[in-house]
Amino acid sequence: MDRKLTRILEDWKAGGCRIGLVVNGCGRVGKTLAVEGFALDAFDGYLRLDLSDPAVRGIFGGDIGADEVFGRIAGGFPGFEPVPGTLLFLDDVHLCPDAWAAIKPLVRDGRVAVVAACVCDPVIPWKDGRPARVTPMGYEIPHTLMPLDFEEFLWARKRDRRFTESIRRHVRDREPFGEAELHVLNGLMEEHMLIGGMPEMIASGVDASVSTRLRRGILEDVSEFAPEDIRGRAYDLVSASLDTCRPVVCGRKDRYILDWISCSGLGTVCRSISGRRLPELTEPDGQLRLYAVDTGLVIDRRDDGLLREGYAATMISRCGLPVFDTAVWDERCLITSIGGKTVAVDASADGMDADALHGMADRVVRLDGSDIHVDPDGTEHYPLFAAAFMDSMADEKRLPDVLETVPLDL
């Protein structure tokens, strides 16, 4: 499966691999598959150390200087040579703290490129006010891998990058898709919402036994790898987010826990804000909302409106855009920032009050399922799947030009 992580890995290699890259996320999200696929294509030499194997963990049992580690690797893997053009992949590094600490001397040595993968966000254990072990801080770049977003899902369904670039062009230029193309894309989006973005679900289709096993695996990861002081509450929050499409509403006291959940790739966190316009849209009202890591793993999906809201929030976040929400009368409206402008995003089925939305944001986007068009008051309409391409809205046409050229009665 083609993943956006591949481009990050390509940029990292083009920069000379001068720092280690640590890919974290929930189990079975595709970290190993993505890194191995890239390594086999981009490097002359490649070795994966599976740290779930106790014998492999023994490689890091003594001195973790580069020469000592390479010597022990050569003893277990005779074909390995630490020379430029080689990638060393430390898989499941969370199971071996000494291997994680070894990233620093391996990177400083510079003979091989180093990538590591871990489940959840790696937490530094502390003892007597100091780190209990050496950490590679300053010698690693973290990246959280999430389930496939809609763009990656299209690639998995054999639509190439030219196809998705065409979607981006429509979203950027506010150009309608047309009835036939919109029908196809909406069908693919419905499939993505149903199956989700976990690679195993995409391969197996709608299979209740697979989704049950994946949910169980995620909760087991939380039970095993969450920091001990937040483990119980983190488990309850992640479990609740997978039970229903309704977001889990939390207070400020859960902020640290939600930060860990978000950094671990276990859910999408949305902070509630209040105010009429920027810069007033900065004060938290004390609430945070947690959406499920993947709609395909949600058990109770009966509320279509909340399912749409969660899907929109998750896809916007996967674009690398910030996601907030605020009250519009008795409903919640998503808020993001695109190109320095505040954007109110209405993903509700019935539509919120347009005047209220325009009163709080520079742009108003309705993800109401219709083809792309712009109302005379400037309200922009898009199909729901456009949430996965909202980063393309930053490169926008001037609104007066759009109002003159785009039919308003589609």
C-alpha cells in the first residue's frame, strides 16, 4: 500500500539521514510494511531487527557504542555490513529500551541510516528525578502513523496519484466534479467510512472478526504501553471512543492523557474554543473531544450525523491542519485554520445557521455532500470526502472570480 509516510522517508533520505526517524502508532497500522517497502527500494543494504525476539534484544544487552552493536549484529546476521547505503530498521523498539537508547550512538557514528518503529508514544521512565536510561533526544525525528486517510485509501483501491491530484485540483479551484464522478467518489468514501483505514481491514473487507481483533489489539496496547499513572483512564477513553461514533467529551484534567493518546496515534483530539472571531478564538472552554482512531473500528455507527462529524474531524487532522470545535447555538461546529484564515467547517446533515458561521470565521465550508459550488454569501459547499483534501484549499482562487465563474444553481 502506498502511504504518505513514503514521502517523509524520501525527504529524510534526501537530507542525508543525519538523524534517526522513529515511526510510532497503534499496532497493526502498517509501520513495518511501509518502512520495509521503502527500504528495499531506496537502499543498497537493509536489515530489520525484530525486537520482539528476545535473542535480537540481546544485541543491545551490553555496551551500546556503535562498534560494539555492529559487532554483535554481525555475529547474528553474518551478511550485515555497516556501510553507507545501508538502512538499519529497529522494529518494535518499544520492547527494548536499550535499543532505543542506541539510536544516538548509531546516528552519531553515521555509517548506516537508522529507522525505528514503536507501538504508541515512547515514554521515558524516570527514577529519582532523572531519566532511568539514556535517550536519543536530539538524534531522532518522531512521526505518528495513522490508519489510511481517504487519499491513501484511494491509492490502495488502485487509483493513482494523478487521480487524487485531480481531486485536489477540484477542491483548490472550487471546480464541480460532475454527477458521474461525484457518484463514484461518494461510493468510495462510503466504503472508506465503513471499512476504515487499517490495512488488514482494507485487505479483508467488512469482516466483524477482523475489526473485533483489531479493537482488542488497540486496547491491549494501551494496557501494556500507556504510562502507568494514566493507564486506566487512557484505556477507558480509547475504549469509549471505539464503542460509539459520539465523541468522548473530556475535561482539562484529561489534557495530558489525551496528548498521549493523540501522539500514540490512538485517536483524534479536538479542543473546544469560544469567541466570535480570531484572535478571540483562542480561549479553551475546558472541554476536549476524542474521536475514534478509525471509523471502521467503531461499534455503534447508528448516528449518521456524528459519524460524519467524526470522519470530517479525522480527515482534516490527517491533512496536518489543526482541528477545534465551537458552539453554534445548540450544535458543534468544527474550526480549522487554512492559509492563515479561520475556517468554520459544517459537517452536519441539516446545516447550521449561515450567519452565525460567517460571524465567527473568515471562510465557511459546508461538507454537505453536494457538488462543489459557492453561494452568493460566500459559503463554500463540498462533498464530505473533500475534508481529506482541505490542505489544498490554502492555494485558493480569489473569491470574486469564483462567484463569477462557478454556477450557483448546481
